[in-house]
Amino acid sequence: MPEDRIFCPSCNADTEHITIKSGQESLVKCNECGCVHPLQRKRERLVTLKVIVNKDEISQPYHITLPEDEELRVGEELLVDDPSQDVVMTEIASLETDRRVESAPACALKAVWARAVDEVPLRISVYRRGQTHSLKVHTPGEEVFEVGDVRTIEGFRFKVVKIKLRGEGFADSAEAKEILRIWGRAL
């Protein structure tokens, strides 16, 4: 029988217990004092949430089930696994209760707004002989781009010279899901 640390009412402490009977109301025995007592397992209540996922300027509604007390926060990643549709890794953009909030338990939410980050559109501006060419490619969200990288995309070979982040500011290195735009100089 498996052993767990459980609160014993006789010892008045968390002690090692042996499970005698499993189920909704398990029966356990304390290894310290031998007291046998029931263990009521807390039922995990679930809620179904509407998640609106933006993927390359197209919004798609999904429905997911989460524990009601799970805390969600803007900026966190959320795996959207809708049984009737596909699985999408997202980043929470906004949480909606009666108003927009930065964090809330799942039971308080009316909707979650998110953007897909498993595959993201990446905007690249390549400067060549007085002209700037705008490119848009789809790339895995975890792909890392660095200033100084030499890349070839859609026939343009270029060196990355600047990376603008989605939040604000610039970086020398970032994952594609964090990037708003890349500037490059043609080689």
C-alpha cells in the first residue's frame, strides 16, 4: 500500500500513513500511533472557459476546462486544448471578468483573450541599396533571433541589425514569440 504524509487527528501532526481503502472517502492508518481514520479527498471543481485565440490576425474561439481555483495572469502561457479543435500554445493577452484584470482565478473569468505563440508571424524589414523590403514569415515561437545573425528568408540574405520587442524596447536576442519586428541589412 502507498505511504503518504497526512494529518493524523490522534497525533495532531502530519505523519506517514498507509492507505487501507481507496475511493472518494479513503481509509488510512497512521504509522506513528496506529489510528485508523477516514480521509475525505477534496473534489476538484472544474470550469469551462471561453478562450479567444488570435492567430495571424484571425480570432478563433476555443473552450477549455480548468480547475476553478487556478490563477491565470496576463503574460503567462496557456495550453489551449479544445477537444473539438486543435491544441494551441498561447500567451494570455487579456482577462475578462466584469472588467479587464491582470490576474484572476478561473472561476471568476468570463473570457480569456490570447495570442498563439506556437507558430508566429514574424515581420522583417531588409534594407538593400536605398530600398526597404518588408517580409512576413511564419516561424516557431521558440526560435531565437540575435543581432548579428545571418539569415536567408524568401531569397533575401541579410544580417540582423535590430530587434524590436512586443512589449517595449529593443533586445540583442529574443524568441520569435516576443518579437514585433526585425530589421536587417542585405548582404
